[in-house]
Amino acid sequence: NDLEKNLCLRYMNLYEYEGKRLFAESGIAIPKGKTLFSFEEADSAYQELGSPQVVLKAQVLSGKRGKAGAIRFCSDRESVIKEAATLFSMSVNGQQVVAVHMEEKLAIASETYLSVVWDTNKKQPLLVYSSHGGMDIEDVEDGDIIKIPLDVRERTLSAGLPAEIASIAEALYHC
């Protein structure tokens, strides 16, 4: 609803499933998924998703979920139900799990990192890109990260990004 959307956008503390919903609305491809708000929903969501290999991700406002054991890979109905129950009973980095996002497991050829963040020093958005993406972006060498200040008056990016990333960056910026 509009109130929920306005609150999310105002504070920008989004759970992964909320961010992915915004990505989809902006034309950014996301994996097929379902969000569970109780472990009792796991069985029907797994059947509805229709993908034999799935990933269950605890929804907390914290990073390092994988290292905390809050991301689980499942390949059958029984493991989905068991792991969903386990995730809902967890506390991750001091936070109770509020939901579990289930999505189809994808074969990942490579990972990149792309974000738009607010540069508090320059008081403007900053596009951040690295071909060394995935987990632990904060450990990537500065020379392997491209940072492009964005002018909020511009409606398009004129960044020197790889062609396969440029259209996603454009959609992310508008999102």
C-alpha cells in the first residue's frame, strides 16, 4: 500500500524481498520467489514456486546472513519445511527473523556488485560498481571499485560502465 511504500522509501531500511519488489517494478530482472511470513507457508510456497532447487533467506536488516547460517539451500519439500522452521526460530546478528524469502536457485556464472548509495560528504547519490561482486564487497580493493557521483538533475547516466551493466545501472538509478 502507499503508506508502506512511503515509509520504506523514506527510511530506506528495506528487507531483501521489499527491495526485490521495487527492482521488479523498475524492470530489473529478479529470480522467481515467494516471501513467507511463517514457516507454515513453506510447503505451499515451495509447490507454487515450482522449482526443485530453492534458496531460503532469512529476512533481517543486517548483512552477513550467509556467514550467520541464515541462508539455506534446499532441494526437496521436506528440507524446505525443516529449514524454514529453523530460520524462523533464529536470531541473526541480534535480530529476530521477520520473514523468509524463498527463490529459485540460479546457476551463477559470475557476480558483480552494483549499488546507488548516498554520499553523505558530497550530499549526492553515488553509483558504486565492481566486477568483484558478491559477498564481502567491503573487502574489495579500492582500485577494483568504480564510484561515479550522480547529478540528481540528470535523468540518465553517462557513466563508463560495461555495456552489460549499463542498462541495469540505469534502471537502478531510476528505482
